[in-house]
Amino acid sequence: MIDTGNTAFILICTALVFIMTPGLGFFYGGLGRRKNVVNNMMASVSIMGLGMTMWVLCGYSLTFAGNTAGVIGTLDQVGLQNITLSAPSPYAPTIPSYAFIAFQMMFALITPAILTGSISGRMKFKALFLFIIFWSFLVYYPLARLVWGQGGLLGADGLGSLDFAGGNVVHISSGITGFILCILLGRRKEYEHTAYRVHNIPFVMLGMALLWFGWFGFNAGSVLAADGLATHAFMTTATSAATAMMTWIIIDINKYGKPTLIGACTGAVAGLVAITPGAGFVPVWSALLIGAVASPICYFSIALIKKKFKFDDALDAFGCHGIGGIWGGVATGIFADPAINAAAKEGLIFGSTEQFTAQILSILISIAIAVIGTLVCAGVTRIFTPLRVSKRDEQLGLDISQHGETAYPSFSGLD
């Protein structure tokens, strides 16, 4: 039976998750070079249009309609055909199907937008646009089906892994994809010779605030009802982000002698990423630990691993989302408590290894899907266009070379 309170709650959460994608545009726009800010933002903005169109045409049907071997859906609801206006969703019996469809659509936007941070400053916009189309079909829709779909091989009807709001589906898939893409593209020409400069710190702070704001809908809304579990997910989300922020500030003080706003914002995002897979499965007290550990893990990846191996994860999508998502999935296997959510089995801390093992296997499978899918999609994209801009266009900046625009009219273009 349709519940108007639950329906209203999910529609609000849908709007909150939607605002995360333009929020990410501000976050990446501020972190990148001044000559690429329009391009960084356009990557997120264009996906808002492309992702919604694809979701309505076939994305929802392939992800949640029917079942093909537990791996992908069917084409029974292409163009959202055969959706009854007043009938409850098969995935949430108290809200209409369109509410569930709209909520999940926002996840299909933010996920590919995240990966664009890794390839900032050097990927042709045409190549990125085509890659996102192919990647949605080959990676996102199947992985979301495997984890969240009825009869999915990795979720409750299969392996039994837990992913409350997108640790595997959103963060690991996008972070690993960004990592593979940045290796395929190679380092930016200026990577070895130019000190990294964040061009607009207020943009970064605004982007973080919009992301955190939207993340409450991202996690709490994944309950698909306005109930006690939704409030629990809200609290674990806030707690993990807060402690991760504090931990990153401590790291900054220890390293630089001063706290930085960039560090505080990055830490908060790392904590939000880490709690996503377990928000509705782990105790609030464990969210303190999950967030506190997320920052040093992500910091180590960004400051040490990236530096040592010299891969150009430009805006640290892999270091924050990929690594943070992996830690969050592992932590869910450690702290999961069936007293909070009956869908979970006891975590490692309670003496059981079953849930922990399922988490590790699902993470490895998700990584494999992202790696193989990215290599295939990049190969197909290369048939139509080179992946990377020319040396001249890269030096000029992607704002001018790819869009004919500049964020700052007085800007010369060479910074």
C-alpha cells in the first residue's frame, strides 16, 4: 500500500541526491587548474542530461526490470513502459514505482561524474561523452543489478554481500575506472614540472557542503522509507564524515603545522564515501572508527602511493572514492550488526567470518568488472576518437579548446 509520508520522504531524498552532481562539479572545478574549471564542471553537468536520458530510455529497465541470469535486467520497461502510476514499486512496497525510479536515477548520474576527477585536464570531451555511454551499459547497469537487483548474484539473493547505498556500485566502480583511465591517458604534460595548485578553495568548500547535504538523502533515502533505520543511516553518515574531517585536520597539522580547508573538505568526503556501504548495517559507534580510519587510508593513497608510482589521478577520484569505498566495504564486513538490520549477518567483530568473506569477494568482483569494463569501453571509444586532447589544446586549457569558454573573462589561459 502506498504511504504518502514515505513517498514524500523519498522524493525529497531524490532531490538531495540530485544536488550532489552539480555539487561535485563545484568540488572538482575548484580543485582543478583555472584553465580547466569549465571543463571539470561541464563533465558533471553533461552527465546530468546524458545520465537521465539513458536511465529513462533503457537504464532502469536493464537494471531493475526482470532478471537475466542475475546479471542484467530485461528490456520489458524500455522508455518506462508498463509502469503503473499508482502501483507500488516491486523494490519498495510503500512508494510508487516512479519514486523508486527517480531515486535510483540520481545514483546513475553521480557515479560516472565521480570518475571524471581522475582524468581532469587531458581527456577529450567527445571521448568522455562516448565513454560514459559505453561504461553505463557495460559497468554501471550490470553492477547495480548484481548488487541491488532482485536475484542479483552479489546481493541478498546471491553471495549475500552488503552495499547499503553504493560502496561497490558507486564508489569502487567509479574510483577504479578513474584509476585505469588515468593510466591509459598518461600523465598531464605539466605533471612533472608544475606545482599542484588548487585554483578556487571556496568552490571546493561549496562543493563539499552540497555533497554532504545531498549525502543525507543518498544514505538515509536508501532505506526507501521514513523510519527508524533511515534516522540511523542519517546519524552514521554525519558521524563518519565528522570524524574523518577531524582526522584529516590532525594529519594536516602534523605535516604542515597548520590545518587546511582543502584537507578538512577532503576528509569529510572520504568519511562520507567510507560509511556509504554500511550506513544502515553498522552501529553508530563504529561510524566513529570508520571515519577516523578513512582519512589516513585515503591520505596515504593520495600522498604516498600516487607519488611513488606517479600515476596522474588528477583530482584524486581513485584515492578518495576507490580506496575509501574499498575500506567502507571491508568495514561493513567487520562491524555489520543484524540487530540494526536483519539483512546483515554478524560482522567480524562479533566473531563471524561469513559476512566479512562475502564483502571481500564482492569487492574483488566489483574491481574486476570495473577494470575489464573500462578497458573495453576505452578501446571502443578509441574507434571513434582519440581519448586525449592534443599537446597544444592541453597547454591552452580544456575550457578554451573543448568548449570555447572561460570561467574568468580576464584570464589569459596559460595557468
